[in-house]
Amino acid sequence: MRTLSIAALAWLAVSSAAAQASPCESIDACRAALAAGRYDDARAGLSALGARPATRTDASLALARLHLETGGYDEAAALVRPLAAQARTRVVASTLLGE
């Protein structure tokens, strides 16, 4: 019985650690990770979301913010420069370029 309890606790600890280590799965979750300083999680999640056409623009803007916050100014500019020419993202992208 005691062996089973120890095994169950070990499994719970591993499952919990794996859940915390996984990258964010939505733009909002990635923004929350970024705000919390979990840059690796945000970067991994935003990179995956950036590969999807439906979330590419928002992921690029959030990833640019991450680059700005971590000193990757050239990377941020490269991401938002094309977005500054689009009507929907002009203001946000231009603001990021100005930072």
C-alpha cells in the first residue's frame, strides 16, 4: 500500500512539472506567460502559434514584444516592419518599432 502511494505521488509530481513546463497554447496564455517573465514558455508557444495562419499576426506582435523585453531589438524590428504596412496592425507595429 505504501509503495502504491509513493508511486502515485511521484506520478503526480512528474505530471505537474510537465504541465508547468509546457509552452502556452493560445495568444492570451502566451501574453500572460510573457507578463509573468516566463520568456521560454512564451517564446515556444508564440513560435508555434506563429506557424499557424490564423494566429501568425498576433503571435508575431507578441513575439516582437518579447524580443524587446529581452534585448532582441533587431529581431523585434524584423518581425514588425512588415506589419507596420498593414492597416489592421499599423498602430501596434509602429509603436513597437518606435520603442
